[in-house]
Amino acid sequence: MDGRYHCPVKDAQRLGLDDPRVSKDALRKAYLREAKKTHPDAGGSAASFRGVADAHERLLAFRSERAAGALACLLYTSDAADEGLGVD
């Protein structure tokens, strides 16, 4: 991966998905489907296969970041409620 920003929606579309917020299983199935189509041994190009693999890696990272953000939010609101700060 090159360190530049990549839109999760475009990465999802690269794997044939409508939404980047899919389950890990759905992401895996989409990746395998596209990898089989684009793999050089199956008649695809190395560049197209690398694009699919990179999109898959970025979407896995996107899922992890979303999960970490949700956990941080949950912990923050839980701590605030414990402190009596009026957060429900």
C-alpha cells in the first residue's frame, strides 16, 4: 500500500461490494471472488490482482479502525456516565 488516502467506498466497489461496512465473512468472500478473476494464473494481470489485494487490505484496516473507534466511544461514554457527567 502506498500511504495515500483511499476511499473505502471505492475499495468496496473494487471488490464488487456496495458498502464498505460489511461483515468480515462477506469481505472475505468478495475478495476471494475477485482474486480468482484477476489472478495472473487465471488470465488476469498482476496489476489488477494487486489492486484487489490492496483494496482488501485497506478494507480490513477500515473495519479495524471502525471497531476501535466504536470501542473508544463506548468506553468514553461509559467513563463519563461513571463520573456522573450526564451521559446516557
